Amino acid sequence: MTSARKLTRAGLITVLRNRLSLSARDASGILESLINIVIENIVEKKSVTIKGLGHFEVKKTPSRPARNPRTGGYAMVEERLRPSFNMSRHLRDKMFRRAEIEGPLADGYADPDEEDAEDEAPDAEDAYPESPV
């Protein structure tokens, strides 16, 4: 992914400044506060839901056996807590709608429900041409 397609912390501050007519200091403070609130709740094993964006939560990864590729020996990996993010249905719909319009399959994509599909099954003779043997 190129840097032109990433929105960094500095970029978010610039967007906040422009959309809300804030100073750089105020926009930075708002963003830092939001990030800190999410982090504090995740550390306390509380979930955070932001309507329209998604749901942050802590999930347990159970202990499991793992293999050391160098020695070939097995060891148990301890149970761990990991952060998890599930996007909202609103965000998912926006992403998939955009992917349909701008995605690599946008040109030449045929809707399977479309009745005027010209691609019919080929004749048996055309499907398997004779080999020169």
C-alpha cells in the first residue's frame, strides 16, 4: 500500500482542522483524547462501540501446542488476550458498494441475476475439441 492511500495521525488532524475549523492544537487534542479513551477501555477489557465505525473488544486466544521450526520440538503457547475490531454493517456496506463501483471487476462484470446473459453453455463439440493424437 502506498503512502498516498494511508491516512496517518497527522492526516487525521488535518482533516479535523479543516472540517471543524479548529486549530492544530485543538484537533490534535481531540484525536489524542479519542485514542486514549479507546486504549484505556481496551486495557480494562471493556468493549468500545462507535456507531457507524465498528466494535473494539478484547478476545481470548486459547493455549495451544506450537512447534519450534528450528529444533522441531513442541511447546505450549500460553493463553493470550488480543484486541479485536469488527466493522459496523454501515461501514461494510459502504466498502462493498465502493468495491463494486471502483474494484478491478467493475468493468465487464455481468450480474448473474440479469436475464439477458448472452453467455450460454457451449455445445458439447465446442467444449472438448478433438486432440491431434
